[in-house]
Amino acid sequence: MAVTPTYPGVYIEELPSSARTITAAPTSITVFVGYTHPFKTRQFEAAVQIFNFSDYEREFGGHYSSGEVLSDVSLAVEQFFGNGGSNAYVVGLKAQYRDATGAVLAPGDLSAPSATIGGIIFSAREPTDRVAMEVTINNLRQTTSANDTADITITCGTSVETFRGVTLIASDANFIESRLGVPGAELSSLVTIAPAGADYGVTFTAASETPLTAAPPAGFAGTFSPADFTNVFQADSSLDKVQIFNLLVLPGIADNAIWSRALAFCEGKRAFMILDPPVQAAADDSSAPLTKIQDMLNIVPPSANAALYFPYMQGQDPVTNTAIDVAPSGFLAGIYARTDLNRGVWKAPAGLEATLRGTVGVVARGRMTDMRQGVLNPKGVNCIRSFPGIGSVVFGARTVVTENPAYQPWRYVPVRRMALFIEQTLYANLGWAVFEPNDNPLWIALRTTVENFMLGLFNQGAFQGSKPSEAFLVKCDSSTTTQSDIDNGIVNIIVGFRPLKPAEFVIVKISQLAGQVQA
């Protein structure tokens, strides 16, 4: 507010600063897209934000076992949080299920695996195509004139639920619906119940491991289809309305059509994508159906916003407690987040400190040697290596366009992600300049604001160069914004930076000193 002097003395006037504060954009908000629990997912094709695996279990039903890529999302999300991730969105897809004849089951038929014991229909809340579910009713006890209390045990893989002292009396606190729940208000995580007739009756029928089966019993299986991913990456989809995310993961997916759509979406969102290799990819000339990874790279779309990691990891199926192969992308998303937090987005998410947690090592078909990696590294395949005493570490930091001369500035993952981080930050923080008078005061304000942000990054060691003038450049003046630009309502800001590139090859030079005078 201007001061109006009326008496002799000192007046103080506070002037607003032309520079604005810039808030750095996040760098590791990760989106997971893929098949989630077919019976327990609350919303399909909706981007739901979660902050830990408990959130995932509540919104998407947790782990389940159903085919190759159908249940990879739950594993990847758990690995993300286990390796350092803290903020994610999940877009759950609903897989098509088919019966033994190949016919697609209607959504209402997905609860088909069931068994009737006495007057009770038990319907599975888990797919039963890969893991058996059984119901046992025992310890029948007579409290009135009928055997109207019992213990009910449901077993599904490694999950076991036991409900003791259950009754069929609606007015009783231990009434079967009050203990196990009903559809829409489930208390059991494994089954829902319904009366086979008008009511449950008053007498339990003992069952010795009665299996819940589909009708027909064989062939109830989920199927993967690229078409299931079509809506996710369209304009105005739920994911499109997420204001900002940085990483995209499609766990277990290695499909050119899906990757192409997803990468185009990422480029529009200034996001980076972590790719899994085909599950049958191997490090060497293994027998069919395995194929060398370098012979499968033709399916990878050319994009500076993507990195491919190889091989799959050894893991444990939490439902069946059996050994399984696990896609690496969930681990990598967590390592990206961990590295960003500890070091910064300019640090390559690789090296001996980039250890993978929650695995015992790479799969046998992906075991690497220095010579094998020497073939894959120049092709943009980032290898995961297992070293004695260290564990499994990420040992590559290249984008998938490493070999393409047109993308030479974006060969390295941290360089590309650093550029995306700066772009996202400036995009989110310079909106105040819209409709300001397009002249020198605005140019000075913009230049000062961006310079302050870049200087803060320089002081954190984000750029190459020993002084700011060697590390970055910000220009916004009459040389960048011409009169023609002004007439068209345009102001141009040029921001350049010298990125830090990872030291991939540490070369030790040794020379022998000869002919020295001996003291």
C-alpha cells in the first residue's frame, strides 16, 4: 500500500517481491495398472490412491492366485512398499473368466465356485482355478433338541478361518450370518453364505473337507486380454484425472500394443514407465519356450520415457506358499522411490546400494555374467545381478532408446527423469504468470523465480559444474520473447542444465615405473 506522507519523519512501505516460491514436484508417485482381486476389488478402472499395503488390501482385496499375469499387481504393490515406496495409485482391472467350454462367464457368475452343505450355500470369495478351497463343519453340539451349533473351518491355500460355536438361530449372537457375514457385508474373507431354501433350518450337517467348485468344476480360469487396458489410457479416464504421477508400472505385462498406449499416455503426463521383460526371456540360448532377451526387444516401443529391467526374480506365492517367478517392476519402483528420497532424482537408481528386498535372487534363466551383460547394456536392457555377500542389485540405468541416435541426450534414466522433474515443477508453479503484463517486469520475475529454484538444485549437487554459471542457464528477456510473441500473448523461458551422468565404467589405469633410482 502506498504511503501518503503528512508529517516530518520516517515512513516504512512494504513492497511485494517479484520472485515467487517454487515447490518441487514429487518424483516417485507410482501408478500400478493391472488385474486385481475379481471378487473383492471395490472399484474397477478407478485410480485409487494408497499409502501402504494395508490400504491395498482394503481397497483391492490383497493377494490372490489366478494365472500368469492376473495376480501380479498385488505382488508388485507389496514389493513397491517393501523397497521404499510410499505413495501410489492403483487402477484395478477385472479379468474375464471362462468355464471349461471356453465361454466367458457373466460378472454375476464369478462367484460360481460354491458348495451346499445341509441348508447352507458357501460361495468362494477367491478364484479356485489355481488353489483349492474347502469347508469343514465339525464339533456339532446339541443345545436344544437339535444339533444347532458347530465349528466352521474354511481353508484356501495358506489362509485358514475358523468360526467356533456358530448357530442357525437368527436371534442368537452367534447366528451364522452375524459371524460369517452376507454378500455386501462380508466378515469372512474367504466365503459368503446364503440359505439353500427359505432359511438355514436348525440342524448342521457335518462336512469333511467339502471343496468349493465351479460349475462345471474344471476350467474355471481367468484370461489376459490387451483390450482390458484400453480404457485406462484414454482422455478423461480416472487415471487421466490424476493431477500428477511420476512412474507407471504394468506388472507382468510385455505386450507391444499395451506398452505403446501406456507410453504415449506417460509422455503426455511427463511420467516415466518401468517395463518388465517377457516372462520367457532368458540370458542365454536356452531351450524352448525360452528365448534370449536380446531377440525379443523388437516389441519395445521407442521412447525416452521408459526403462526395461531383466530378469524375473524368485519369490513366494503368498496364497499357495509355493515358489514363483516375480516380475521385477514392483521392486524397481520401490528402489526408484528409495533412491529419490536418500539421494535425489538425479542419482541413478542402480549400483551396490540399490539392493532388492523381498527376494532370494534372480531366476535361473536370468543369471548374468559380465560378458552377457556387456551384450545387453548397450541395447538398453538393465540387468539385475546377484553378488555374493551383497544380494540382488540393479546394475543398469539406461532407457530403452540407448541405441537410437535420435534420443542420445536421454540415454540414461536419471538424466531423463531429472528433465521430467524440472518440467513438472515449472509447469505446476508458473501459472501465476498467466495474464500478467508481458514486459520486462514479468520477465525479471520469471527469470528470478526459476533461477532461485535451479540454484537450490545446484546446491544439492544435482548438476554438473563447479559454479552455477557452469551448471544451468535461465533466460527470459527480449531475446527469448519477441514483439511477435508479445502480440500473440506468449512469453518464452529457456532453461538449460548440465545433467549428472552415471559412472558406468570405472577404469583403473596402472603404469609401471622403471629405471628409478633406488634409495
